[in-house]
Amino acid sequence: MLTIRQIRDNEEYAIERLSVKGVDARATIEAIEELDDRRKALQTKLDKNLASQNSISKQVGALFAQGKKEEAGAARESVSALKEEARALEEELKEAESALTAQIVTLPNFPSVEVPAGRTAGDNVVVRQGGDIPVLGDSAVPHWDLVARYDIIDFELGVKLTGAGFPVYKGQGAALQRALITYFLDCNIAAGYTEVMPPLMVNEASGFGTGQLPDKEGQMYHATDDNFYLIPTAEVPVTNIFRDVIVDASQFPIKYTAYTPCFRREAGSYGKDVRGLNRLHQFDKVEIVQVARPEESYDALEGMVSHVEGIVRSLGLPYRILKLCGGDMSFTSALTFDFEVYSAAQGRWLEVSSVSNFESFQANRLKLRFKGDDGKMRLAHTLNGSSLALPRIVAALLENNQTPDGIIIPEVLRPYTRFDKIK
RNA sequence: GGAGAGAUGGGUGAGUGGCUUAAACCAACAGUUUGCUAAACUGUCGUACGGGAUUACUGUACCGGGGGUUCGAAUCCCCCUCUCUCCGCCA
């Protein structure tokens, strides 16, 4: 969430920034201003009341000690009167505070000045494109046919065991998953990221920390007996490592990477977009997370983008990098780059990574801070990205590398798969 | 799952209703002293939200979380969470 400072320091600027995301925030910001003033006035009043309660109560003890019972009794009564008033004030203050928070959380993060204007995915800007789009013969087929032909991924078996969207990887298909995960992790570790293996279930507080709760509750699987949620991405446990943490400024930039399965209910998805590996309820992903000093977070973002680009390039996949426009960005992001790889047999681009700088938007909710050079507490910046999500990478690899006598494994993966062809 | 014991600042740890403005020690930071290192001494040493000339200064809240009793709660009561020990179950 935004800080009250960010909103009130320059209200016109805030309104202008939010309009880039297609949000007309004027009315909300005016309401925030009013509620914040109200909150401050109430707190001042309540604090004064409490201060007199404290000092009178202290006198009561002294008066009793001196044997002045009547005066003590009178003082006692005056505190009781103050208490009643305080109860009412407290009630009002709580109301004002929660009304204020309720307004603030409706506002998305400010998009950075770099964000292009636009409303839909069509307005995203291609910043780079690389690799060659292969020309496949007439016999080329989409990955859902290939995986059946080579018996490497069994969707029907997954349906039997669990349900749609829970594939079973078999033989060389399973080995390919393991190879990709290990390869991605090795790339990230080589780039200075520390590997972590977090829990795959998180508690409610963690869900709130990264903003999955309360808004996206329906997107997570919920183990109700223990009130745990299956993680939709490693971002949730890894970023929550920093919840309520004051980091030592000398630690910046903090770089973590984690492989986890990801679980998403994907309620409401249907059609050809979800065919095969395009959209699953359980899939594998390697994530990178950074916590950075605010002044350095955009350099960090650039570093993450070129790092991910290097990995995609090493796999020999045709790719492009998009800078998302205001209307297509997530609620929490300040600047996002999406990576897409070209799926030759489907004839479409598939999103395989999303790399974002959240500036202080997540950190504010997480209370992730550090002590600045002036000794004052400041919010850190958080960033994350996929590096990479497996299913669509696998889809593109299978489709683009298919030949009449098997599917070619990219050079860089062969030390991990220990075979050079799926057949 | 059962029984018991606990949770106090960055750390150790005292504090069983007002004398606590949370002691003391350690760590950290600044200064003094000093050939160097070390030591000693002095001082500083939380977070959040308010008031204020946005300096100084000052108010309130916070002793795992939430409620309650009381003029007054770290301290008494209730609920919850977590940790430790023992038992049970278990890869």
C-alpha cells in the first residue's frame, strides 16, 4: 500500500500518476485527506485525555498515602469521567483509522515515470526482441500432441489423480523438469542470488504481507483445518522473510532465489488459453527476489531483466521483452517487464517471466525498513521476477525444437538432462 | 494428541498492583585519554502515531497477540498464538 506521506506530500502528483494506471483518484484522495485530518485531531484529543488520567491516577496514590481520603475519592471519580470520554474518543479514532486504511488500500502503486500510457496489453511496448522464430514443417504439432507422442507428460493421468491442470511428468519429461530447475537455480546463484527453500504453505499473515489476502483469496488453495494457504508463487514466502524486519543497510542489495511448485486455482479461466501447459493449477517456477536501497532499485531492476534475458537467450528461444503500459500493470507494481517466448506450433507468444520493481509499495505493508544514513527509518524497495516459470518454457522448447526424429535439447541443458534428444 | 514450564528492548536478564521514567550487564555508537592495539572513563543508545518555530522540546501507545478487573497493570483474570521439556504417534 501507499504511505499517507506519498499521497499527501503532493496530491496533484499522486492524482496524475494514478491516472496513468487508468485510475481517477481525486475523490479518494480528498476523502483520505479529510479522514487523516480527522484522525490527527482525534488522536490529539485522546492523548490529552489519557495524559490527565495518568497524572491524576498518580496523585490518587499519593493522596491515599497522606491519608487525604476525600480528595483521593474525588480524584478517582474525575478519572472515571475522563475514562468514559476516552472510550468514546477511542471508538471514533478506530473508526477514522480503519476508514482511512480502507481508502488507502484501494489505490494502486504509482507507476514510474518510465511507464508508457495505455489501457490494454496491446499498448505494451516491445523493448527488445531476440532469437530466431523457427520455420517448422507441415508435420509440426503443438506440445500437447508432442508430449503424448513421446509419453513425457500425461494430463489424463493427472486428472485421475487430482484433476485438470495437475500434469504428471514422466521419463524424459520429468528429467527435463529437474534439469530446467537446476539450471535456472545455478544461473541465479552464479549471479549472486542465495538459494532458499521455503515452505509451500503459508499462514494468513504472510498472505496479507504480500497482498494475496484479502483481495485474491479465491486464487489460493486453502487448507482450512490449519488455516494455511498453498503458495501461488515463491514470492509469497520469500518476500515474507522480510516482514517486520529492519535490515542492516550494509546488506543491500539482498538477493534470494527459490524454486517452488506454485499452486493456483485459476478460477474463471477457460478455453484454448488453458490448453496443455499454457495454464496449470500446479507448476514449477524459479523465482528471484531483491531487497534494495531505494536509490538503487532501478539499477537492480535493469540487472534482473538482463539476467533473465541471458537465461532465455541461452536456451535458444525466440523472445521479446515488453514494458507494460499503465493499464496492463499489476496493482502493486511501479514498473514491469514481461518476457515472452514464441511458441512456433501454436503461433503465439507465451509469457514466461514478469520482472517488477514494487518500490516501497510492498515494503510498506510488510514493514520492511532500514536505517538511513541520517539515522531515520526508511522503507526499502522490493523487486521480484520469474527466472523462470517452467511450463511455457517447456512448451516452447518442445514445439520449436521438434524434428522428425525427436526433440532437440538445448546445449546448456545437456549436462543436466544427460541426453541430447527426447525420443 | 496428552501433561507441564515459559514468552520482558539488538542480546542476557531483574521486576508479583503506585517508590519503574522497565534495573543491571553485554553489544553498538560518539567523545576523552593513549606511540599502536587494547583497556579505562564519560555520554548516547527502541518503534509507531500526535503536538510544536517542524529546531528545541513534548504527549500517547507498545513487556508474544487480543480482551477484562482497577483511580492505577509488565505484574491480577480470561481467550489465542508460539517456544521449550516429557509422553504418545511418526519419515
